[in-house]
Amino acid sequence: MTTPDPSPPSTSPAGRFALLSTSDKTDLDVLGRALVEAGYTLLSTGGTARALREAGLPVTAVSEHTGAPEIMNGRVKTLHPRIHGGILGDRDRHAAEAADQGIPWIDLVAVNLYPFERTVQEGADLATAVEKIDIGGPTMVRAAAKNHRYVTVVVDPEDYPRVAEAIGSGGVDQALRSELAVKAFRHTARYDAVISNWLSGHSSEVGFPSETTLGLRKMQELRYGENPHQRAAFYADVEVSGRSLVRAKQHQGKHMSFNNLGDLDGALRAVFEYDQPACAIIKHMNPCGCAVAPDLVTAFQEALAGDPVSAFGGIVVFNRPVAPEVVRAVRMSRTFFEVLAAPGFEGDALERLKPRENLRVLELPPDWAESRPSGMDARRVQGGWLLQDWDLGLEMGWKVATRRTPTEEESRNLRFAWAACRNVKSNAIVLARGFTGGVALNGVGAGQMSRVDSVKLAISKATREVVGSVLASDAFFPFPDGVQAAAEAGVTAVVQPGGSIRDEEVIAAADEADIAMVFTGARHFRH
């Protein structure tokens, strides 16, 4: 069935009407002027009506149009048959009824909703936030979007100029009305998602809700996805707070790519595991270098030494503000990095980074270390989503399972390795070794199907002496072979969750090699 194109002229009483109710007044005068010049009567309320009048445009108050005053402190002003009948009416089937009721058609609705999201981001309390939940706005938007065969709905001020141009050229065609209707339904869905997600934090709800929405907002188109043949975009969560990549400020370099953003997320997870000054270098979502030290320069140098070959083209991040001497160390390394990120830059550090034009430099908000990610961890699968709590490093215990207890130095190194291992793709094995004042990775075995193969890979990747290193495993050893391979290479202590049906055999292998082994009681798979 074909539909009129552009929208048919109004046949209800008193000509054509447009209703404008906006919190964002950007380009409102452009749209309003185009409507007036096309013969529309403008209906509006409050600040929108005032802005239109200040632009020299004639406006009819909604209360004058409906014959009903705004009531209940403005909570009820557009919820009236003369408004919603004018928006929802089928111009053919309901024309006689509209004429009988004296309801003129409203052929355009321009609404952007009460700024609930901004209000709660500014720290509003519950009562203040509730007052910013728009009711009339979403109702009008949904009504107009439903009836987009006849009605143009505009929720984004960026669309005002092209809608104004279409009106001036004879009317908004069906294709544009359909596009704007889809955008309107997405807009109200996200608006409700923001509200429900925020209110859930102020309710007694326990566990996972029976229904949920992600409510994402596109931040930027990306050149491509993981591979050049895949399209991609970066979307922000409904709650832009805490550890959100959206909050990072980019100072220089090209736009972040799909892979840059994924690697940056992995890098930040790794480096902010530590309270000491730390540096992490990430390649393909896995740390190829990581170190804690008394200062960032040393931490960077030791992290880079962990795997200088793999570090090329990687991402380097710090958990402290970067000073000029850190920039000097990075530049002197002559290693090409895609991204450098830190929670601040001191002195002329940013200026010193400018010669590396291809280096993307990002500044994290200063509260990153004390924050946590909002919402839940989500992963797309075919036909649905997997939702889970964030893995923030819960330790159920720290129990020595072997005859020998780790030395003080081994315990320090084991805790470093355990934190690093949580951020390596499973099956994950990491070696770590101490140096004066700090600890650094000394080989990573990531993503192998066999845990013993991950052990062997970590040993083969070691750039420092393996003898005297400690080892961390993100899950239990199903057989003693992994511990035996580590012992043969000179590993002196192991940390793992425990819980295998062969724990006794694994412990016996460690005891036989005089290895100290600690059970944490918590697994940390990362797929």
C-alpha cells in the first residue's frame, strides 16, 4: 500500500498546527520560522513559547488551544483530547469526528524531553529527579511517531534545519517522516531506560530484573570494526559515570578505533588493579608488560622489558598522572604505541607528547582509581545478551595449601601476579619476578585450550630469569602437569583458585618440588 508523499494537507478545523515543547532551544527559531512561513499555527508552553516570541514568532499557548489551564505545578498541560486527538487522528477515518469535536490536526510535533539524565548526573536526590521525569513529552512523541503517516515528529535539534528545509520545499516526505519516527521511538526507549536504571539503584530490587534495556547512545562512528569489512560505532551506556571510557578526554591523535577502545579497556582494567605506581602495556586485549615500582619511569621501563617486541603497536597506560620525565622515558624507548592514557598530565608533559602525532593521548578523570564501572558487564551472543556482575577481584580467601609457606617477597610477587592474571584471556598463566622496589611480569601464556600449554607458553615468553619467578593461574590446575612444568623451569611459588578434584595430586607435585602454593578460592576466567 502506498502512502501520501508529502503529508496531506490538514482538513480539520482552523488549518495546520505544530506543537513545539523543547528543553534544548538550539535552532528552535529556524524550525519555528519555517513553520510560520508555511502557514502553521505554533502551539507551545512555558520557556519554549517565550523563546519563540523572543524570536519574533507568533505563538498560541497550549492552555488557550485546549481551553484548560496548566494544573498541578505544570505536571498536566498537554494531556488533553484536543492535543492527542489532533496528533493521533487518522486524517481519513477520523476527519468527521475531529470536525464534530472541534479538534484541529497537529501535523508536526517537536519535543525534547526534560533533562532527567543531566539532572541525575549532577547528583540530584530522588525527589528532584522524579520531578524531571517527563510524562507529557514522551506521550506526544510516541503518539506522533505512531501516526507518522501524517505527522512529523522531531526529537533532535540537529534535525531542525533539514526539517525546516523540507517544509519550505513543499512538505516533509514519507521517507523522512518514517526515519524521524524510528528515531523518536528509540529516543523514548532510551529515556525510559535511563530512568529505570537510575531508579533501580534507589529501590529494594534484588537480583537480575525480568526485563531490561541497554539504552545506548552513539558517541561516534568508527572507521571499521575488528576488521576492515565490519562496520562499527562506539555507544555510551545509559549512565556515563565511574569507569566509563566516554569520560576520557582525547588530547591528540586520530580518532580511537574499535580495537583501540577494546585494548584501552583491557589496559585500564590491568593497571588500576594496583595501589603502587604502575604501568601496563596491552596488545590484543592481553598485558604483554606490567609492573609496579616506586615511580612511573621505573614502572614503564620494567613493563616494557617484559616483552619489548610485542609492545610495538600496543597501548601504554599509567595509574598516576604522567610527568615530563615519564614522557622522556617513553620517547627514549623508541617504541611505537597506538595510545597513551593516564589520569592527568603534569607540567609540559602534553607538549612533549605532541611530536608523536600518531599517538592518541587520553586523559582519564581524576576519580578513576576510586570509581567502579556502572551497570553490569554485558556480552553479545547470537540472539541475545549475557549479563553478569563485573569481576572486580573478589578474594574468598588466601590459604597456603603446601608444606612450605611463601616468603614475604614471594607473597608480594604472588599478589601482583594474581591481579595481573585476572586481566589475561583464559586459560591464563602469568609469571612475575621482583626487582628492587617493585614487581614485573615475566612471561604471559594467554588463551590456550590447555592450561599446561599456557604454562609452557608463559615460560617461553619470559625475558628475565625464570628461576625465582612466581606463577599465577586464573583457574585451578586440572592435573599436576602444569605445576611440574613450572617447577622444572625454576618457579618457586604458585597462586591459583584451587577446587580441582585432583587438588591433592597438584599439591603433592608442588611439595615434591618445594614450591609454595596458595589457594584463593576465587576463579577469574576472562573469555
